[in-house]
Amino acid sequence: MNAQTLLELADDELILGWRNSEWTGIAPLLEEDVAFSSIAQNEIGHARAWYELAARELGTTADELAFDRQPDEYRCSRLVELRLVPDWAATIARHYLYETADEERIAALKRSEVPEIAGLAAKIDREEAYHRIHAQMWFDRLQDEPRFVAALDELRPLLDVRAEQTPQFAELWEEMTMVRRSLAGATW
Amino acid sequence: MVTEQQVWDALAEIPDPEIPVISLVDLGVIRSVDVSRDQVRVEFTPTFLGCPALEVMRDAMTERIAALGAEPDVQVISDDSWSTDRITSEGREKLRASGFAPPAPREVGGPKLVQLQSNAFRCPYCGSQDTALENIFGPTPCRSVRYCRNCRQPFEQFKTL
């Protein structure tokens, strides 16, 4: 697998993690505040692990890949870029669409011939199992709600659209990289 | 020269940064210790990949090994070799005694909602199995939140991984 494919994966997880964390403190239920914050933390952890593998191949570091690229170098799906706060129905629709697609992608990666990729995918899959249970619970609850169904239809085609710059992504990039850009050479 | 046992003993004194009642050895995250001359190589597996305790654990191990007069080489192995099944029985008892319900055994095919909603989980305070799932997610990636209907106490349940 080449580094660009790893970056696609890592970018999806980083940006979705960022977007999910936007619910921290303002989710409609306390349980969901905790859930989305925790899911966000997991996704960013997965992003880091994939960036580390890509960084080894590209001779750089995970932090540089996550935060020092230009906005047009990110390869994430349009689905994860969107800022969906405060639309809970759309947020759950994205969560469900993403977790369902990600399950297939992880299953394929678990069969990779590269031991590091297969091993990491297997580990990530165990964490993602909890995300899938959560997404499925919400799907079961909302599946007959017109707003939810409409959001699924609207968002589904965006899953496979990549590397298309949106003003929302440019804004997210500004926020995400601000600290690092303001302190050149800083490390944490 | 440092012996392998000395290294294991030193690592057994490092508390988990988020649940300090349990050590890194209790947690089962140390996969191997190899001593050759004055070099000590430790292979260490993260619990959850997003766990911020990872760096703290790695630095603590490096420090302890250096304090033994050896040269530390701590490698983080991000594969599927760690499972909550690797938490030792002593570790489980320490978790329970401090109010964290230890993880259920790993099951083939991974966790299922029906299982999480079942009464297979015991309250760490009163031992009752009349407990309910409140939230799959909790204050850290490794924990869920449950509620004991018997002693009316919410508690944290280690997720099975």
C-alpha cells in the first residue's frame, strides 16, 4: 500500500475526529456529549497511528503530515469535512455512513500483506466495533425519521468525493493548524 | 549488568497514569523485555490508540530503565497483540477494589450490543449483577458507564478489547 492511500485513511480519521469533537459540551444529551468526545479521541488516535506508518515511508513525522501540509494536500472525503453542528440528524447520518464504509475498508486492510498494516487495522477494528454499535443504535432509533432519511440521501454520495476543496475545509484547516503555524518549530 | 527480572520488577512499579492503582505489568501492556549487555529493549503495546497515557508510560519506562544503569530502547508496537484479557488477575482485583469493574473476557466476533445490555456485568461495589448499560463510552476510551440497580451507584466498566 502506498503512502497516499495511508494518508487518505489518516486524513479521514483526523478530520472526522475534529468534527466529532465539535459536539463536546453542546451535544443534545449528556451521554452523547461523552460518546462523541470519546469517539473523536479514538479517531484521532487512529489517525496518528496511520500517519506514523505513512511518515516512515515518506521520511517525515506524524505531526508534520497532520498539521503542516497545505489545505489542498489533504485527501479526506467530503463527508468528513462538513461542519454539521448543530444538525444532530445529519451528524448521526454521517456517523452511520462513515462507520459502515469504514468497516469494509478496515476488513480489507486486515488482510494486507504488510504485517504493520494488517496488525494496526486489526487493533483499530476492535475499537471501531464500539463505534459501530453506537451508530447502529442510533440508526435503529432514527431510521423512520424523515429528517434522518433525507440526511442519509444527501450525504451518501459525498463519501467517495475526495480532494475537492470546500470553504468549510479551508476554515477547519485554519483552526486546526493555527497553533502550530503561530509557533514555528514548536514541539509538544 | 542488569537482569531481565530487575527490569520486570522496575516496570511493575510504574503505575498506569490514569488508573494509578494498577501497574503497567498488571495491565499486560509489556509484551517483552530483552536484555543484551547494557541495552534493554522493551516492546510495549498501547491499550487504546487514542489514549494520552501512552507517552507518559513510554517516558516512565525509559526513565526507570535508565535508573537501573542500562540503555533503554522502548518500542511501541501498534498491533493486535494486546487485549484486556492480558490484564493479570491481581490487576483485575485491584481495579475492582477501586471501583472499576474489570473487563469481561474477549469474545469471538467482538462485542455485541445485546451482550453489553445483558446482566453479565457485576457491580464493583456490591457485587450485584442487576446492572444496566448507561453509555458505551465513558471518561476515557477504555471505559463504559453502567448503573447498579441494587446499590443505586453508577460505576465505570472496563471495555473489553
